[in-house]
Amino acid sequence: MQKKHRLSAILMVIAMLLAISIGGCGKAKDPAPTPVGGKTEVLKFGIISYLTGPAAPWGIPNYRSISMGAWKVNEKGGFKVGDTTYTWDVVVYDSKYIPAEGVSALNRFIYDDKGQFIAIGGGAVVAAGLPLLKENEILSLNFAGGGSMITNPGNPLVFRYNPSIEVMYASFLSYLQKNENVKTFAVINPDDETGQSGAEAARLIAGQLGMTIVAEEYFERGTAELSPLLTRVIASNPDLIETSYTDPATSALILKQARELGYKGTILLSWGPDPRQVIQIAGVHANGAYLAIAGPEEPQNSAQQEIYTRFIERWPAKEFDPNIWPHTELVPALTAAIEKAQSFDPYKIAEVLESQEWDSPAGTLAFGGSKVFGIKRQLLWPMTAYQVKDGKPVFIETFEVPREILD
């Protein structure tokens, strides 16, 4: 009996540790030593991500890469404001991509964990948290859609530190115009704030490129049977079906089911799908599909190789995902802005961030978006194109950011 109790206790501890590291709310393990000597303080950086559910293939690499950036700052000894040295303590919460769960996590971050800076995943989750963010003057750098509903002059402390879907459309649709003779397309989105902003961006860029949207369709997140929706889409006879802000698993299902229904045109999975997951779900139907992702599957330069090496020191190489590239410099960029401002006033930091440039695995980055949103709060990040051929993702190119679209 004593051995059974002891075994049960051990299993409970293991379960608790897994819950903290993979799902739920917990601290991301920070390997960096605390600075020695002088006055030191710890700042909490919150990450509200989707660690479980259909959007987890986005959320897990995002929270990991943001954490890596914080650890990078700590490993260099932190940063100074005045005579005090600060390090970052990363606290992670699982929203499951459910707005109410995200608001609950944001409440805990603000009132229990006393945090000042946060990254929130998902436009619908950010939108639900806007009142709390505004009331408490929290500076947020979010990996989220939401378009002008989130990014506007009325939300000066709300940044979006994810690739811009406007940049993706401007780059990729132009490429498909030239290489696949695409003139018309259908847009499929989840039926929420994020999805609405995806359709808004598609209309904007389609107008600029002289293309025609022949269908806009929406689905409830978590829907697996998409044949009725796709039957309507195919009836509109688009040259291209694109999945906009659809989560990775569902976008692969759209690809598979559209081909099963006989669609022969071009298909673009346009928001960061994991190529391996797409091929696993869609099988032979994945061949020919285009994928718009945040970066290459394998390192293409020394900066990317360094990040990849740091990743596989902590997590299995098979879990590396291209979604990791944009977010590794999020906390270092914020840190540089705080150091320059020599202040924790969020408005002063936001003013620095608006005009700041910094290095990343994809080159020099900055915030933009003044033409589209009336304020520079959208990260300008180049998108990478792949196409599935013979069951494997084949690198096409990483497009230059078309700055004239946003600024």
C-alpha cells in the first residue's frame, strides 16, 4: 500500500510539471543566472498563447520563441534603467484560443502576477482583452490578427508583433498572378474578429492588384466537416482558394476536402501552416498547394542557425516550426526600447518602439502600417513561400516587404 501511495504521488508531480510546461498557466523555465552585485529587480513578461486546441501549432512555437528572446536578454546580464539591473521572468498562460479564457488569464497577469508587458495570441482574444489593457495601461506586443479593429490610433499601447497579412497578400497574390495566372479568388476565414480582419485585408490588396474576390466564407472554429462550405466556394469558380486566418489543422482539412470535391485550381494556405502537418493531414492532396509561412523550414543564415541551435538544446529538433522565426526578437526589441527611454512609462516606450529598428533572423525589422491603420503598430516581416511537390515542401523564396502597401 505504501508503494502505491508513493507511486501515485510521483505520478501527480509529473502531471503537474507537464501541465506547467505545456498547457495551462506557468512559468517558462529561465536558465539564466541572476545578475550578481548592485540593485536588481525582476520584471514579469506575460504570454497568453493557445497551447491546446486546433491553433496550438501556432501557439506553441510562438510562446517558445518569445521565451527564448527573454532568456537571451537574461543571459547577457539583463538590462539597466537608472542604477537598477532588470531581468525577465516569463509567465505563460493557455487561452485555448477562447476569448473568455484569455480575459481570465489577462486578469491573473495584471492583478495577481503584477505584470506590465505582455504578448497575446489571436485577434479575438486581444479584442476581448482591450478594455483591461487600456484601463491598466499595459503595453502589449501581440501575435494576432484583428486589423484596424485592434490596430488604430485609439490603441497606442497595442502593437502587433506578427507577420502582416497585408504583406502576405501583397507578396503572395502578386506572385500567383504572375506564376499561376490567378485573377479571381475565394477567401475562407473563421467567423470571428480575426477572420473578419483577414477578409478586410484580402479586399484591400485585391483592389490594389486588380483581382476579384468571388466568394467570402466563414466557419465556426473547430469545424471539421467543411464540404458544404467548399461546395459553395467551388461553385463560384475561383482561380484560387485561400485560407486566410484559418488555423493550421483546419486549413489542411480545407485543402484535402476541396481536392476530394474535385477542385482543380490553385490553393494557398496563407497563414503559417506547418508543412509537415499539412502533408500528414492532406496526404496526396497536398501536392501543388502553396504555403505562406513566417520563415524557412531550415536555417538559411548564421543568425537563423544560432536560433535553431538554441532551440534544439531545449526541445526536440522534430518540433522546430517556421513560426518560431518572427518572435525571437520580441523581448530584445522591447528591452532596447526600455533602455533607450530609461523609463517604464508605457507611452514613452511605445514612442521609442514606433521609430526603432532592430536586427532579426530575417534582417532589419521595424513597425509600420500608417497607411492602413493610421499608426505604426504592425510589424513589417517578410513572408516565405513554399509549394508541396512530390509529398515534400519546396522552398520558393522569401519576399521583400512591400513597404509602399503599409507606409
